[in-house]
Amino acid sequence: MTLFPIERIKARIASQPPLRDDARFPSGKIAFFQYLVVGTFVFLISGFWELQIRNPEFYNERAERNRIKSQPILAPRGKILDRDGRVIVDSHSSFSLALSRDNLNPAHLGYIAEGLGLDPAEVEARLRRFRSRPSYEAIIIKEELTPGELAFVEAHRDSETFPELELLQDQRRLYPRDGLAAHVIGYVGEVSEAELDAAEFARYNQGDVIGKSGIERQYNEILMGVDGQRRVMVDNRGKVRTVMGIKEAVPGKNLQLTIDLDLQAVAELAMENRRGAVVALDPRNGDVLAMVSHPAFDPNKFAGRIRNRDWMEIISDPEKPLLNRALQAQLAPGSTFKPIVALAGLESGAIDDQFQVHCGGGAAFYGRYFKCHIKGGHGNVELHKGLTQSCDVFFYNAGNRMGIDKIAQYAELVGLGRRTGIDLPHEAEGLVPSSKWKARTLRQKWYAGETISVSIGQGALTVTPLQMAYAMGGLATGGVWHRPHLVRDRKDDERARRVELNLENLNKVIDGMYGVVNEGGTGGRARLPGLEVCGKTGTAQLASNEVLKGTALGRTMKDNAWFVGFAPRQAPEIVVVALFEGGEHGPAAAPIVRDVLKVYFDKKARQAQRQTQMARLPNLLGAPPGPGQSLPGALQEQR
């Protein structure tokens, strides 16, 4: 029997085994699909809520940046001027290259780095440093573009090849050549990650240029301006189409220092090829007239981002050019400390001006023999001769009579053992030893024999050149100490510190310092005709010369030479301290101080002469013109 097709299909279906009745299989998949659809819908709805309702301004701004871009206009830092208004530090216009991360193609970095002479690895590392910053912020990778580099950028930034290139007009710091006043001025640099973690730099962002040392750091808030902004419309390739608006940068304020460039230059020249420091102060108000630390460094290397090679060269230099020896070198002052010991002896009553000892080239104290710097001795020595000839034996005896605590009391009274408070960062304290100091720090008893060394400026005693200038300035002015400062017209109600001293005793010490320079004393090389210069030499050992004698270390660890001087004797106007490391003998530092004093008083004489000429000018010109008569006519009648 032949069946129709439909009947054959029905028969085949009837012959198949029945399907398994498992309702769970399809219903589980359907449920999963339903949940997936609902979850996707909730996700889209929440995204819409975030974009349109909860925070529309933020996302509108992000979207706007796709076509409107802000370009920074960097503010120039304020100028730094000397006391006469002469420019020490200025800024000049230059160009920097930045990379726009919105349009950055990582494949381009190698070619860009090659065109600018950069290490591709350093460029990539710099970009990684800024990855936490918003992507629309451009990252500067090269400052101070050379003409060749500028040509490379101009040739590529307007093409579609490198849309990430952005050219910015920058203001780069211009410092004096040869490191003039480098430690006073300091330098600027990009804020580091470590500094960003400190509260002092909390308001700055990665990439900001700030003062890193010296005046640049101390007065960063004044010198630093406020950056401006240029808003432009760009296309989808980042190319500028329209300038929307410009907010001009606000330059930083100028800063006038107390430094006198004439004195600074002479002091720098005097320290050429030497290691040490010079500080010149006006003891009447605390103005720092000159401050030199040598060897110095070139701040221009830091003006942008210092190269690793230059940085390693500086920090590995055994001469330590970054150390500001004027306020950070803590060294024994040698015999420059003797005027303070003399004053302490007179004020405490331990000695008087008739106190006399015999110097035979040394003296024994507590089982040890202490030498004088003159092998044959000075003979009978009283106070004036002790200061003038710098007799060690006289001061051994004076110090032994007083004891360490009385010496420490007067050393601290004149300002040693603590910071002067100068407006520069990282000033050192120095150290004035005492029995309490030794018990507190070393848990040991102070031995009387240790006082003998301290009484001539050796032992544990350390000072900075700035502290010595500050201390002597107060003594020279009769017991008035003005806090040293580097910025003119700085308001400081606590600047002056007054101590009641017996002026008779003080004058005896000053008379001795006058004799050092003018009566055949150890500082005769500081003498200036027609000017009453007072001073004191100092020779300070770094270690026992007897132990070092004949050794390789002894040939390098030579004694330091000090000289402190002021003038004139009555009503002093300037005090100068010179430290000549390895100078061996105090008189070697005396000419440095003499040269600075000479320039100061020569300049003062020229200014007085100029003022006299200006005062006489009306008389030279004759009577003023009458009514209706011009000045040339009046002069013609006079002739």
C-alpha cells in the first residue's frame, strides 16, 4: 500500500521513542537569560543616572575637553636684585616641548626622543611619573629648546604625523655666570615626589617648578607668580582652530637683597682657587653685605631639570660644592675665639687687664704639656699682649681659671651654639661644649684638662663663619646683636638682642683686637692706611698635628686659617669673617678680609664725593632763571 508523504511523516514520528520529560533544563536557561537582560538594563540606567542626573557638570566638562583645550601660560618668577637695585637673577623667554597624552601614540616616542636628543627610556619614565594626573594635562619633556630642536618640533607638530607635540613658551631662570652668589641665591627645579609628600609643598602639583635652595626657596611664595591659561578649540586631531580666551599670567614679585654686588664680587675673587667662606655683615642692622662659599656650583644647570650626568658629577665631588660653608661648615674657630674668652674672663672676674703669665713656649696642665704657637714663647704676657700676639699660654691659664661652664655661658651669650636665624634654609647650630652637654650627650664627666683646648678655640667647640661674624658684630657695637638677614626692609621686631656688658671690659678686648692689626700683631696683613681696622687671626687644627705629622692624611688635613675683622674701631660699620680651609696659618686669611673692607670704604668715599658734587651743582649752575626766562638764558647771563 502506497502512503502519501504526509502520512509517511506521521508514521515516522509515531515510531520514534517518546521525548524525555525534563522541564528543568529549558527553564533554567530562560531564567539566566532573563536575569542577564535585567542586569544589563540596570547597568545602563545607572550609567545614564551618573551622566545626566548625578554629576552632569563633571562629564560635560570632560566631553568639552575633547574640543576645548587649556594651555598653560607659565608665569615668570620675580627678579632678584642687589641692595643698589642691580639685577642678580632674571628670567628669559624660551620654548619647552610638551606631549599631549590625549593624542599620544606610544610608537612615536622613540622618534620624538631621537629628534630632541633624549633617552627614550627617560621619556617613558617621565610619562609614567605623571600617569596619576588627568590625561588632558600635557607633560613637559624638554626645556630650553635649541634652534635645531625648535625646527624639528615646528616641522612635525602641525602635521598629522605627531599630533601629540605641543610647544609652550616658558620662562627660564637666568643666573650669574661662574656661580656668583650661588649659595645665597640657590636654584629652582621641578618639585620632587618626596617634596610633594611634605606639608610645605602640599599646594603644588607634579611638574611645578619651585625654589629648591637659598633665597629661591626661602622666598618662593613671593618670587613665584600665578600661571595663566589659554583656552583654544581643537579638532579631533588636536590641532588648534580657534583661540577662545586668554587669562594672562601674573609675574612673581621682585626681591631686593642686602647683598652688595661689589663686595660680593671682590670676596668671590679673593676665594678663587681656595676652599672656604667669607661673610660680611653690617653690625648696625644685620644686613648681609656679602656671603661666599667656595667651591660653588652653577645654578643654571638646575634652571630646568638637571641632567643625571651633571647631578652625579656635583654630588660625587669631594669638594662638596653644594655645601654652603658660610652657614653650614661647623669647624673649630681657633684663636678667633680668644676675644670671647678674654671678655668672659673680665666679666666673670676670673682675670683683669693686669693678670699676667709667663709663656716659655708652653705650659703643663693636669699631667699634659700644651704648646704655644711660638716655640720660644712670648715671655711675660698680660691681656693686651695676649690678644695682640695670640699667646696660647695666656689663654690656657685664663680658661683654666674660669672653667668650661663660664666659657660656655659667654660663648652662648654672644650667639654661638645656636642658629642666628638668618633667612636661609638649613643653617647649622655649631656646638658650645659644657659639663651639662657632655653629661647629656655622652653620659660622661667633663674633665678640667678638656677646658684647656676649648680656651683657645679647639676641642669640641665648633662654629660657622656666619656665627663668628654675628658674634663679633655684637661685641663691636657694644652688646647689640641684630639678626642677620638677606632681604632689605624685612620686618622683624625681634631682630635686635641687647646684653648689658661692662663697656670698660669690652673696650679692653677691642683695644687688643686693634693691636692685632696695627701694633705688630698676628693680623698685620689686614692693615689699611687711614682706617682703624680691628681683627683677630685664628689657626684651627682638624686633628693633632703630632699624630698626623709625616702621614699622607697629614698632607691633606692642613690647619684651617680664620680671620675676623671690623672697621672703624669706633662705631663699626662692617664686620668680615674669612675661613680659608687648609690655609695653615691665620694670617693667610687676613688679606681676604682686608680686600673686602677696602672695597666697602672706597665705595663709601666715592658715594660721599658724588653727593658733595651734587650738593654743589646748584652753585655751579648759578641763580635759578627768572620769570619768563629759560634755564639756558639764565646760564648765558651768568657767563
